[in-house]
Amino acid sequence: MNESDCIFCKIVRKEIPAREVAREADAVAFSDLNPKAPTHVLVIPARHAANLGDFASQASPHELGNLLALAAKVGREASPSGYRVVINEGLDAGQSVFHLHLHVLAGRALAWPPG
Ligand code: DGP
């Protein structure tokens, strides 16, 4: 999967629509198409990386930190009483879109552990 085919790169470039929650220089947050909680936002880096491991090895600590900070901002704004951040990497974890994304889930009591 390269950047021209990647669906999340297309959202970053505004080539396909998404319900954007936040946009920063190096990250975008938008509502998940298939929400698993009342609030389900995806936070992605603007630059393409297939998964967390790739991004962690390519991005600066600043970029990594910004991504996490944006997820925290989205989560706290959605629910001061709590939220969850999930990253799936690889098929065993159920990753289906191969552009790193942080799921921010909130708005209901979330079971632990996840399945
Ligand atoms: P994962 O299974 O961790 O790779 O999650 C991928 C998520 O991406 C899944 O919850 C559905 C969401 N998704 C897939 N395609 C689109 C899309 O075109 N727009 C939006 N907003 N979300 C999408």
C-alpha cells in the first residue's frame, strides 16, 4: 500500500470526506465510519506509516508525542470521566487499514480486557 492508494492518506489530502474533529500540521483526527462507542475518533499522522512500529522507527519523538497528545485532547474533550486509546498492529490485532491510527473510544463504560 502506497500513499496514493491509502484511504487515510486520501482523508489527509481531503480527497475523500471525513467528519474531522481536529487537524494539526502533522496529524488529523476524524470520526470512525463504523463507531464502536458513542465517541469513536481515529487520530492519524499526516505522513504515511503502515503501523505503530514503522512510525516509531521513522518519526521524530516530537511527532510521536504530538500524535499521543492529540489523542489525549480528543479523549478528554469527549469525556472527562474517561476514554480509551487503542492501536491495532497486524492481522492478529485486527488491523484492517494499514495507515497508523489511534482509536479514541469514549462515551460508555468500556469493558476490560478488550477481546
Ligand atoms: P483497524 O481495524 O484498527 O485497522 O481500524 C480501522 C478503522 O477504520 C475501522 O474502525 C473503520 C475505520 N474506517 C475504515 N475506512 C474508513 C473510512 O473511509 N473513513 C472513516 N472515517 N473510517 C474508516
